[in-house]
Amino acid sequence: MGRMDKDRHKEVINDYINGDVKIKGEHPPEVKEAIDSFFHAGKMLIDYPEMTTVPGEYITNLLMALKKYPRYEELLLDLIQILKKNEAP
């Protein structure tokens, strides 16, 4: 990931955590909570650079919440593909 990408991700995460941006649209509470937790895990990566990955339970919770709702299937499959592409050998 390029420097500009990291800076943009940091900006988006901080904007969300600070309440400057919100999740748009109607979503089940469980999905909103999983997304919120995932953003907070991203903030941990910013605050603690020694952390190199989002803790697995945040990813699992997000995927499991999305899996329960058919309208998130495409997003779920995209996230799984990203995870597979980036998994350690």
C-alpha cells in the first residue's frame, strides 16, 4: 500500500472515530456494531504502530454479522477475497 493510501485510510478512520463521518443508510444494529468495532480496531493500528494487523476477532465479528444478511453477500465475498489474497503463506 502506498504512502498516500495509508494517509487516506488514516484520515477516514480518524474522521469516523471523531464523529465527522457516519455510516450511511439503514443497517441492522449488529452490522453497525461490527463495522464500528472494525473502525476502532483500525484506530488501534494507527495509535499503536507496532501492531501490524487487525486482531482476528474484529474480522471474524464483521464477517459473521454480514453473513447473516443476504444483502451483504457481495461485500462479504469481497472481504473474504481480500483476506485470502493477503493471508500469510
